[in-house]
Amino acid sequence: MRINRIVEMIKGGDVLLDIGTDHGEVIIEAFKRGYIKKAIATDINEGPLKRAYLNISNAGLLDKVKFIQTDGFNNVNEGYNVVNITGLGYNTIREILEKPHKRPKFYVFGVQSEIEAFRKFLSDSGYKIIGEELVFDKKFYVFIKTIFASEKLSEEDIILGPILKTKKESIPYYKNKITKLKRKVPHYEGEKLEQIKQEINIYLQAIKNLQLPTANRFTL
């Protein structure tokens, strides 16, 4: 399910740069659907890149894919117009994006942790979120589609997601976030405790808003 959702988000760009390709399944599925014409598969480690090579070879796509063992955008000299970076941590993705690179038509991201910090980084760094998708596969995964365009997110949008907050499917995700925050309450005091309580209230208000009839919803 995660692969399918990622592939749907990369639709619209015909040359894919898949950073941290791992198994190469995103590339294979994108070709199967006719979404891309070429791909570049990169990984910092030799093992995952070999695995991707084998899978892509078995799919009969070797002539359409270039493989590069590298860190992020380093040594990527070929052209591309969509970048996929999913399955990596917030700090790793941030470090990759902070290095000079050719800007694509759009990016697709999936951070393994610290989604709120990542949204703030995007907002502060000149990226505009144009899509957010939520997938539950044993746990919740959030995938973000961005373009390079200025957009300052509010505190609520950083916490909720500017697009997720408009989707009813976000309700169980927000409830899960509240449960995790409530577990933290006994362990904090002062300013940090107030911050946690404020986040809980933001999620509660978002849930209430999403439960209203569409015509009666308001923007946080």
C-alpha cells in the first residue's frame, strides 16, 4: 500500500530520481503504470543498490535505469524532473536537501520520524506543500509532495499538515497523536508541559472540525 501511494504521488514527472532506492520497488511500479520513462536509482550503501539492480533486472527495465552508489544528490549528473526520498529519517533528508542540487518539477518525501519538524524545515527553506497522503501499514506513514515555492506554514499547519487537516481519514491519525502526547504529560512540567497540552488541543479541535458537515467546517 505504501509503494502504491508513493507512486501515485510521483505521477506527473517522467524522469525519476529515487534517492535511497533500497529495493527499487517504487521505480518498478512507476514503470508498470507508465508514469515514468527513465529513472536514476541511488543509495549510499552497496547492498540495497545491488538488491534494487536485481529487482529491476528481473522486471526487464535495466535499459531504462541508471544506478549510482552515492550520498543524496552527489555525483548525480543526469537530468531528472521528480525526486523521491522516502523511508529515511528527518535529519538525513534535511541534510540531503541542504546540499546544492538541480531542482525538479516536484519532490515526494516520506520521513520516518519528526514529521512536524520536517514540515517546519520545508516551510523555512522555501518549499510549498502541495500534497499530503496518509497510509496505515502497522503504523501511520505520512507522504508529502512539495514544489520549490515560498509558503510560510502556521503552527497549526506544521502540527496537523496543511492538507491532512482537510481529510477525514486523518481523524484516527490525530487520535493516535493525542494518545502519544498524553503519555508524555506526567513526565514534563512548565513550558514543555504547556506546549504538549497546546498540541493536544490543536488535534482535538482538528478532529472536531473534520467531524462537522463539510459546509460547516472552518479553517484553523
